[in-house]
Amino acid sequence: MTTESDHRPPPVEADADTLRTLLRHQASTVVVVTAPGAPAVGFTATSFTSVSLAPPIVSFCLHLGASSWPTVARSRHVAVHLLAHHQQDLARTFATSGIDRFAAPTRWQAGPQGVPILDDTLAWLLCRVVERVPVGDHAIVLAEPELVRHADVGSPLLYHRGRYAGLAGGPEGVTRRPAA
């Protein structure tokens, strides 16, 4: 008897390149994380997830060699901004090294605890950092949301197979109320 698995390639070692290729098949929500500092920092991440509801805890990961890491490593508060499908340029800005990510055309304001809050995102969470766990070349940052703001409607920005994407059949032409 032949099964579907008989037509698949054999398993291979799970090295960094193979794992990176495999994970490109997973669609991820795109967020920008910001932290106060002199100067403030921010970066694009696709590792945001809910960890617990009681107590409420979220997480994201950051490379220990990233320019934002020293500030995030000592920040008591961060903001996580869920980007809307139309915010691909904002995602690219915060993914680009060596530029002032908060310069125009980025629109933002200082929020609670001095944390930069980006304008017009699908949602944002102001979080108190509760733990940083170094794992390999990254740190998992665990944070407790203290304030949240979200839009009533909108479609999230996703990252899939190395490019930005949206949901199939997402709302076209829908006017949404911005979160900030």
C-alpha cells in the first residue's frame, strides 16, 4: 500500500538554513515594537504572540546583536504595534538599519511612560517588561499589557514566504478608525 508520505522527500537535518526555509511557509503577524530611550528605538518583528491570559502576557523575540537590543534590555516598558495591511512602508522603515526610523514620514507621539506610540496602527499595547530570556542568539521578551487601543475594523499585515501579504478576501475599501 502506498501512502502520501511515500511521495515526499526524506527528512533532513534541521540546521539554520533548512529551518529558515521551512518557517517561510508560516504566515506571521507583523508588528513594530518601540521603546523609550535617548534615542528611542523601534524594530519590525514577526515573532509576536500571546503567552498567557491569566495573567495577560505577550512575547516577542529580538536578536541580541540588534541595534535596538541595548535599549530594550533595560526598558521597563515597550509598545507593540499591530500593523494594518496598508502599512508595508512602515514595516520596511522599522526593518531598515542605519536610519532614523522615527523621522518623517513616520508619525508618532510620546505615550505613557515615554514610550513612542505610532499613529494609525491597527492596534497597540503598552506593556511592562516582566522578563527577558536569552536563548541562542535571541532574547524572548515577556511583557504584561497595561494599556491597549485597537481599531474597530481592518486587516492585519502578514509576512509570508519573504514578503508582506494580507488576508484573502480582506475588506476592500473599508474605512477604519485608526487606533492612535
